[in-house]
Amino acid sequence: MHAIHPRIQSALETVLAGGTVSPEAAMEIALLPDSETPGLLLAARTIRRAFLGAAPHNCAIVNAKSGRCSENC
């Protein structure tokens, strides 16, 4: 498992606690070397799961010309 860089870990903890990441902190994270990408992706996944859960959200495209549209399409 890839260790998470301290700057990413700090941002992760801030967001999970309901805070926001400052533009300066975000820039510091953006300027980290590419080798930190796995840790950043892990943090993003952790945040997504904390706020949205692990279940996927599905989207459907509905045929608007089927006559079931409430608008006069």
C-alpha cells in the first residue's frame, strides 16, 4: 500500500471533518510529484465514500419522443 503524503493526509482529514482545503494547500498538493498520485486517488476515494457511500449511482437516458414527455416536445 502506498503511504499518503502528509499534505494529502492533512487535506483528507480537514475535508472529512467538514472543512475546506485552502487554495494554497490545494496548490501544494497539485505541485507534488507524480509519484504521489496513488495517495491522492486513495484520499479522493475515501472522501467520496464518506459522503456518497460505496454504492454506484446509475443514470438513465429516457426517450423523449416516446410520447411520455410532460412537455410539448
